[in-house]
Amino acid sequence: MAVTAGLFALGAYLGRDLTGGLGILAFLAAFGCLIGMHFAVRKSVELTIGLLGAFGLLIGLAVAPTLAHYASTNPQVLWQAGGATALFIAGFGSAGYATKRDLSALARIGSWALIGLIGFGVVLIFVQIPNGALIYSILGLVIYAGLTLFDFQRLRRSSDTESAPLLAASIFLDILNVFLFFVQIFSRPDQA
């Protein structure tokens, strides 16, 4: 997980001058790595770990144009989002790790809610809803609170080393998405 975060940071640094189009290509390649991990986990743990590292680097490249924009226009947003993300993950991760109650149902609900959130995001592209981006981000944080609880409970309960890279990718995605939702919230014009 730490190596993936480090590769993400390296990708974000290397891609700071990328255009949005290249960022999208990096995102698609990162998504391909995630899919590849699901197939590789049964065959080779080393390949799965390699794909996890490639995913971290590629998703860093994909997010780099956005991070570079905020770093040059309003770096305070990145600091605020980073601090809020750390508190969010520490709180919900600790609660998920500590709880004895089975949170599997929360994962199913969160997965379906995430699909609904994507649909809501598509609607926001075409329909102007007052504070739609804020609503989207808050709903995303609620959904990822549940997914973070579940993933950290899986971390505590899991003893299968072969599935560790998939769990690391899942927790990394929780953290990244929470960070991006907080960036959206803290970058609102009325926050300046």
C-alpha cells in the first residue's frame, strides 16, 4: 500500500505537465491494470503486485493535471483535502477495523449506491442542479465511508496473502476517491 502511494506520488509528479487527454489515457491504462489484477491474482502474486504498482503510477499520471491545476491556482485546497482525507480514513478505517459486526451488507449497499452516484454524475453533466457538485461530493463521501468501513474490516479478517494486493488496491481507491471528493468540496468558489 505504501509503495503504491509512493508510485502514485511519483506519477503525479512526472505527469504534472500532461494534458487532460493524456491523463484520460493513463486513467484507462490504470483501469486495465485493475482488471488485470483480478485475473493475475489466481496465477501469480508477483504479477499482481507488479500490476498494483503500475496502477499506482498510472493513476498518479491520470490525476496529475488536476493536482497541478490546484497546486498552481489554490494549493490550500490540496492541504485541506489531504488533512480531511487523513482524518476521514483514520476515523472510518479504525471503526471498520475494530467492529465485530459483519459489514458485508454495507459493501453491497455501497456498491449499488456507487452505481447510482455515477448515474447522478451523468445527470449533472446535462442538468443544472443548484449545488449539484456539492451534493455529489457529500453523497460520495457517505458511500465511501461505508466502503472504507468494510475494506478495513476485510483487512482485519483477511489472512490470505494472495488477495492482499486486491485489498490494498481497494483501500487505495477508497483514499483516492475520498481525497478527490474533498478537493471538490474545498475548491468551491464560496470557500475562497
